[in-house]
Amino acid sequence: MLYRRALLQELSLSSGASLVILIAIALVTLFVRLLGEAARGELANEAVFAYLGFSLLHYLPVLLAVAIFIGAMLTLMRYWRDNEMAIWFSSGLSLGDWIRPMLIFALPLALILMLLTNSIIPWAANKKDAYKTELLSRDDTSMVVPGIFAESQGGERVFFVESLNPLTGTVRNVFMQSRDSGKLGVVVAAEGMQKKAEDGTRFLVLSKGRRYEGEPGQAEYRIIQFDRYWIRLDPVEVKTEARKQDIRQLGTMALLKSADADARGELAGRFNVPISLLILSLLAIPLSYVNNRAKRSYGLIAALLVFFIYHNMISVTQSWIAQGKLGLPAGILAAHLPAIAALLAFYAYRMRMKPLTLGLRRK
């Protein structure tokens, strides 16, 4: 029908625009945070964009659910504000007739969210962990950031470089402190760069500098002046077998077979977001009512309150499931039944008020 096609088209445009804005805000926030970690030497420079993608994918289900709710609210509020809703009601439609096109729009997106939360995001979490392990296994100089003191993975060396030429890989004004057999060694050099031997061994070659070596607390130090100083760079061995796998990396089938409370809490989180998308999209229909005579929308305030209460209820019940206070079915019902009850109450209220409103308009 005509009203369904018009509604679906405008819902797609409004929700798409809302999603783009939310993703842009999330990208800026995450990018600033990751740049801060890179500036402090906690994250390698080349890992910033990879971590940005992994983090955005983690938040994408919530952003998509919020964008659908905002898009539905904006679309239907415009219908009320421009009196289009009154025209459709006078043509024989009721408030319940908008449920079907809203579900036609929201249900495929809920299925996409189900795929994201149960398949793609756990896969991405595994990839992020593998990438993190690869970063930890790199040589010490991969964490060097100009102007920042950087400590090696084993804690045996501290590096500082004043500047770095990204084209040649040459660093200038190098400071390195190392500890070997109880002796403290300090190396200062005018410049340095990495070189790779024929057998694949990597070396840090420092030029035109000095090495000061001695024992802390003793006055005797040995000073060595050099033109070339070669330091072998061995990759750090990361013991992956000792690391506990993150619950977010497990597949849905593994979570279903697990009796751990944390696994049930993670499983509830994967199903809560798609369910909340459907409920929020239906809540937008009665909450979008605009009183043109008062030139204000109390439904918008109610929508904000309902959204925050609903979101907090989902978080609280998921936490209770992870703590073992609630079972998985009871926790999911406790999160969504109040929202469904509010949905039915809002529909009953608006459908009761609709004939009175239409009668006033006919007079």
C-alpha cells in the first residue's frame, strides 16, 4: 500500500542518516582515545586503525538499535507535525496498522544484528586478540614513539628517541638504558636504524655514541665510545597457553554448552540487542505523537525516559545473570517484559485518545 512504501522509504533515510551521525561520533571518540594510548606508548602507531575498526564493530549493534529508534521517532513525529497522520486516520487506518510496516522494516535489521552479535563480533574479537599477540611478540623498537620513554616487553630496556624519519626509519638522538647481569648500561647515540642480516636476524645499529656501564651505587663506570654499536633484537615470546580466553571470543554454541554464569551473561547480551531493536521500533509509534495545538511533544521526553530506563534494565539484568542471581530465560524476560508492558500501555492510551482527537478535528 501507499502508506507502507512511503513509511519504509522515509524510515530508511532517517535511520541511515542517524546511523551515519552516530558512527561519526563514535569514530571521533574512539580515535582520540586510541591516539592518546599511542602517544603514551601503550599502543603501536600502526595498530591505531586496526583497533579503531575492532572497537567500532563492537559498538555497532547498539549504535544500529539506537539509530533505528531515532529514525522511527523522527519520521513519525514529522507525520504528526505535518498532519499526515490525521489524514491517514481519516482514510480508515488505525494506530495498529502501522505495526506491520514497522516490523517489515525492523525485522531484517534485527536478524542482521543477531548475525553480528553471534557470529561476526566473536570472530572479530578473536582476530583482535591474535593481532594483539602479534604486537606483543614484535621486537622492542616497534613500541618506540618519538618524544616518549618506551619500556621493552621484558622490562629490561628503556628507549627514548627525539625524532623519527618514517621514510628511512632512521631515529636521531637515541637514549637507551639496559640491565645485564646486575650491571646498568646507558647508551646515547646521534642516530640509529634497523638492519636485517642475511639469516633474518634483526639488529638495531647505533652510530656515533657512547656507552656507560657500571653497577648502581658504585663510583666505577666504564665508558665506551663507538662509531657503530650493534644490538640484536629478538622477538618477544608470548605464552599464549597461559592466557585465559575472553568470554566474548567464544561462539554461541560454546556459550550454550557452558555452565558458567559469565557465559550465560554474555549469551543474554547477544540476544538482548536484537530484541530491544524490535521493541524500540514499535515503541516509536505511540511515543511519536505530537500535539500541534500545544506545539510541543511530551512523547519525545517519554521516549528518552523509556529508552534510558530500558537500556539500564538490560544492563542490570545482564549483570545479574553473569553473577548467577538470575537464570538466562528469567533474565531475558525481566529485561524485556516491562518494556513490552509499557508498549501495550502506550498503545492502549493512544488508541483510546484517537477517536476524541479525530472528532475534534471534524468539528
